[in-house]
Amino acid sequence: MAFFRLSDLDVRGKRVFIRADLNVPQDDSGAITDDTRIRASVPGIRDALDRGAAVMVTSHLGRPTEGQWSEADSMAPVARRLGELLGRDVPLVRDWVGGGAWHAALKAGDVVLLENCRFNKGEKKNDEALARGMAALTDIYVNDAFGTAHRAEATTEGIARFAPVACAGPLVAAELDALTRALAQPKRPLIAIVAGSKVSTKLTALRALAAKVDGLIVGGGIANTFILAEGGHIGKSLAEPDLVGEARAILDTYPGKVPVPVDAVCAKEFSATARPELKAIENVEPDDMILDIGPHSVALLKSMLAQAGTIVWNGPVGVFEFDAFAGGTKAVAEAIAASGAYTIAGGGDTVAAINKFGIADRISYISTAGGAFLEFLEGKTLPAIAALEARAEA
Ligand code: ADP
Ligand code: MG
């Protein structure tokens, strides 16, 4: 995979436009509750500044109505936090697409935050005139937002086609290096774990993934759909009945590749205080909810993971937020950490589980992205990355 990297370009005296992912969670008062993404974006910004660029940074935040500024989706809190992290004032610029006085005044060593890119009409539809207007602001476009790379929007894809130079920032470059290493020529066996609650989006990715891997571990609502496909009972568990046929097709096409759980930890209600009941799948009752995999299933997965050369992990195999149903995810996490494999994990809740079980430093690479991560695993072309590659060929 060939693309230009910010670290390889001479940025001195140049205008640099960085599309970052600063989409942080906020509480009702607008206060930032987790600044991980802002902190993660600092190295790219600082690198460009330290090497004498004039830096503009933008991101989306929340889901504003396009064409309309709103206080609730303003990046003002992000500008303040970024300023604290950089140790300097970071002015926030509104209505920035056409340039103007702020742009004329921008000089080497300056940094500004450009207000929520989704305030601009046409951002999500990747409007060409908008993308050209953005591209006209800069000498170098930097994509450092892997989490949105699967979406073709004006700040992720269009601008990359029209800016004089387009390159990957350090986060995107690291992400692509790690994913390529895991998937281009993986050390085998390659085992993927796909679990969690986003059943339909994830299940539809599985067929393409199953073709690439040597073993596919399913968990959570995805596993429940596979149990249904095998004719088993899941009571009132999370599943996608519409995709039972798809699950069946995967089992038939790849016999032996996809182990389906044989036992489960069930509950009568979805709550932290629910009483856990260990059951073989054939004993699951109509009013049961499967909230975790059981010890026989765990043992099987552990033996698969122990032999793996490469492991990619997206999605907790149980409701790990409730201690009584965290055992399966904890065991899987520890088996991944203990394996000698090259290991890569991604997804918001997956990362939360990794942190909860304290294994972050024993995972080879932790991806910040969820959707983009899965689409890359599936072998889909990520439009924002394709745009960078096209510019490196030209
Ligand atoms: P990620 O954010 O890592 O991509 P998802 O968002 O798809 O993962 O799913 C994470 C959620 O899935 C967790 O909150 C977890 O509680 C839930 N989950 C896992 N197993 C089950 C299950 N059997 N039933 C209901 N929810 C589950
Ligand atoms: Mg999630």
C-alpha cells in the first residue's frame, strides 16, 4: 500500500490542513468526558508545527444539521482542550471554507481549529465544489482520521483529490501499517474474532472475512445468530433472525472454520444484578438471554488462540460490563495477550474491555477505529485511503 506520509514531506512555510478525528464524547453540559481522541491527534499537529508549517485542523463532532452552526455541536470545548494539550491558544474559526482574514493572517507556526466540518453543507455528500473550496485553503492535505476513512466525505475524500498534495498523518499511517501487516501476509493460522452487539453490520462482513482467515470466532449477538442457524435455541437473546440464512451459508461454505458456542451463561433479565445460569445450548429456555459464552466454549477458543500466528479482534464475546457475564471476554482477552501471535484489536467497546482487563500493553496494535477497521478486515476499499493512494501514484 503506497501513500505519502506527513513525516516524509517538507512542510516548512507550507499551509497544512489536517483532517483529524476529534469526535469526543461530551456530557449534557458539553464537557468532554474522554479526551483520548484529542490526545491521539496531538503528535501529527505538533509535528507539522514544529517543522514550521501553518496548521489548520478540522474534524466532525456529533451529528449537526448541515448548513447550520449550533452551540451544541460547536468545537469550542475541543479548541480549549487542544489548546491545553499544545500549551498555547488555539483559535476557533467559523465559516472557514472561503478563506478570509483569518486565512490571510495564518503564518508558519500558527495553529487554528476550523469549526465542525459537518456544519458545511455538502460535507457528508462529498460535494465537489465544497471539497474544492477546502482544498484551495492548503498546500498539503493530511488525513489523520482513520475512524472516518470508510466514508467518502468532503474532508475525508474530496479534498484529498483536489489539494496540491495529499498524505497520511501519523495515526492513519500507523493504522495502515498494522492492518497491512496483519492481513497482507499474515503469519498463519490467522484467527479473527467478531463479536459484540452490532449484529447486522458485522454479520454481513463475515463471509468476506471467512474466506481470508483460518478460524473465525463468533460471539455476542453474532454467535446467537449462528446458534439459530444450527437449529439451536437462544430464548430471547440478542440476534438477527433475518441473517440466519447468511450464517448458515457461512457454516456450509467453511465447514470447521467457525466454531459455534456449545454452552452459555444465561440470565432472565438484562441487568448487572441478574443471576447467572450456566447452561448447555440445548438447555436454553424460551425466557433465557445468553449474555456470555460458557467454559466449554472458552476452552475451545483458548486452544484455537494459543496456536494462532495472527489474531484480529473486534467485539466482546459477552456483556463484559456486568461482572457476572464478563468471564468469557476476560478469558478471550487473556488468551490473546498470552498468545505468541501478532495481535490487533479494534472497536470502541473492545478497547474498553481491553482496558478493563488490563491487557493493553500485551496487544501488538490497538486500533482506534470500529467501522473502518471492520471494513478493512473485510477487504473493502476505504474511500479516503484510496484517494491518498491515487495521489501517491500520480
Ligand atoms: P465494538 O464497539 O467493540 O465494535 P459492539 O459495539 O458491536 O463492539 O458491541 C459491544 C457490546 O456488545 C458490549 O456493550 C457488550 O455488552 C455487548 N454484548 C456482547 N455480547 C452480548 C450478548 N450476548 N448479548 C447482548 N449484548 C452483548
Ligand atoms: Mg460499540
